[in-house]
Amino acid sequence: MSTVLEALVSSVKEVIKTYTGLEPEVGKPFVRTEPKALGDVSAVNGLAGSGFTGMLTVTFSEDCLFKILAVLFGSAPKELNEEVGDAAGELANQICGAFRRRFEEQGISLQAAVPVIVTGKGHSITPLCTSQRMAVPFKVDGAQMVVELCLDKKKNNG
């Protein structure tokens, strides 16, 4: 599982550093089973392909997302709104794309769906996997974001 973890961490670092110049600090990965999100804005990408289905979720604290957007747009948003949600979705798309590119180097091709954005303090996300979700916390300029990944092997119907 370490190559999956390495691909995930490298992808987050690449995207955040490229867009903001900030170096995300990686926390200790852990396993999640509960649906409650660990932040205020989540972008959920469904994944499918090469014998796997799953999801990659990027959840930002409001503080983290606003700090990233302040660097990107020159000023921090005043509130969570559709534009902020769209920006979270785009960041998640970039992270998911970087992860999929690294995964393809291992010979596993994955397609991603357009991310679904969920906002609000204490929101929940119904996992699309039966397997456990690996969660990796990051701090960006002291503010929290968490990336979660789960992959299920497709069952053979033959």
C-alpha cells in the first residue's frame, strides 16, 4: 500500500506547491470508517478502471481553502459560496489527475468522474467503497486539509 500512499502524498504536494508555492506538511495517515467529513468543503471524485472502483475525496477546512484561494486570486473569499466550491473541485481534480498519472505508471489506469462538492460544517459523505478509506492529513500554512482514498477490486461476474 506504500506506493499508493506515496502517489497520494506526491500528488497533493505537487498540486498545492505548483498553484500556491506553499509546501504542505504531511501528517500521519490513518484509516477511516465514519462518514463525517474532517473539514468544511469536500470534493468527491469517483474512480473506475483496470479492475478497481473507488473514490478520492479532498476535504478542506474553510481556513485552508481560503488561504489557498487568497494566494491564487490575490484575496481571500469572504464566505463559502459556489465559486469557492468550484475552486475546491478544481483543486481536487488536479490532485486526482496527478494521482491517476502516478498510478498509471504502475500499470493501473483509472478514470475519474466530475467531482461532487459537499459543503458545511459537519457534513457527511457516504463512502463509495466497501474497503477501508485511507486518510492523509495535510497542513497548508497551518490550516488542515485531508485527502481520503479507497479502492475496491471489481468482482468478476463470470
